[in-house]
Amino acid sequence: MNAETRTNAKTMSMIVTKGSLDWAYPPFILATTAAAMGVEVTMFFTFYGLSLLKKKLNLQVTTLGNAAMEMPMMGMHMTMPNIVSAIPGVDAAATSMMKNLIKRKGVASIEELREMAVEADVKMIACQMTMDLFEYKMEDMIEGPVLGGAATYIEEATKSEINLFI
């Protein structure tokens, strides 16, 4: 790939597999930014990432397995050791802290980013197998996504200049 191709990518696809609050931001920020830059974006939502398309979101942060998680507190950055995750209520507290931080810093909500993606004509594909597996219905989901399977995503990915797995 030459330098001109790298700087002029016009298509991007991504697989979205995570449905927690902290993992919801990267795909929507990247998708909306790319779309604003004129890139044609396809997002394939599968497994737990599919829940990001639900009309009603109740996103949580999990501290378990997130050893790099630091939160600004008391004038410093405090890390959350994995052992703390075993204490009841820690995820709820971390979620509350994260939501407050997002609001305080003026960061767009996932609902707002998702709406921006729809308005920017980001193609969103809800994985049919995951819909069946978790017994979701299209009426549970926001307007805009289409149903598709792995072959639908692969067709998009083989035409894309940028492919991401998030």
C-alpha cells in the first residue's frame, strides 16, 4: 500500500463485540469521526456489542480484567486492582464515577454518538446469529441497523481499506 492510499482511505469496517460503557466509546467515536472525514463506515455488531443497538441502554463499567483502569480522584489517578472487582457494588460505583466524569468533561453520551452515526449514514449491521442466540427482536433495537450475518460483514470487509476489531 502506498502513502497516497493510506492517507486517502475511503472505506472502513469494524466488528463491535463489547457492550460495556467504556468499550462502547471507541467504535462510535471512530465511526463518527471517519464518517465526518468522508469515509464510508460499516459497523458489524455481534455478541455483547449487539446490545449497543438496543433502544434502552443501561451501560455499565466493569473493573474486572481491566488492570489499566485509572480514574482521576483526589487530585491523582487511582487504579482499580482486579481483586476490588469481587466486592459487591464496585462495578456500580465505577459506572457512576465514569458517567459523572463523562458528564463533567462534556463528552457526548453513547446515545448521542449513536444518533450521530445514524445521521452520518454509518451502515450498522446487527448480527442475525447473535440476535437469535440472545433472543433479541428488531423492535428492541434503534431504527437504522440492518440484519446480516458473517458473510454480510465479510463482503463489506473485503472491500474496506481499514478493518478494525473492537
